[in-house]
Amino acid sequence: MTEQINRSVAAAISNNVLADRLNRRIQQLAETAPELFITREEAEAVGYSDNDVRSQQEIAEEDAEAELLLAAEEV
């Protein structure tokens, strides 16, 4: 049981570290390459709608997953 708890704690710490790195990377990108980010108006102009909450969440999760993979590769 202790081993399982230790693995869970290690996984949580690992996720927190990756999330922190992802946040720092996003902030750095926002500062150094703001052209990578678009405004809400620009997003809506290409069909990204506030009404499609599930799609937004899926897209955000995919983007976060891709960034986490990139951050993990940098480690």
C-alpha cells in the first residue's frame, strides 16, 4: 500500500513540475512571440466559438498535452 501511495505522490509531483514548466514556457512564449497567440475576435473569425464549450476544452487539453510532451522532452 505504501508503495502505491509513493507512486501516486511521485506522479502528482511530476505533474506539478511539468505544469509549472508549461506555465513558464507559455509565459515566455507570450512575451517573446505574441504572434503565436490570437485574440478572441481572431479565433471567432476562423470558427472558434464560445458556444462550443466541449470543443474548446478538448482543444485546450490537446494543446496542454502537446506542451507537456515538449516540456518532458526538454528535461
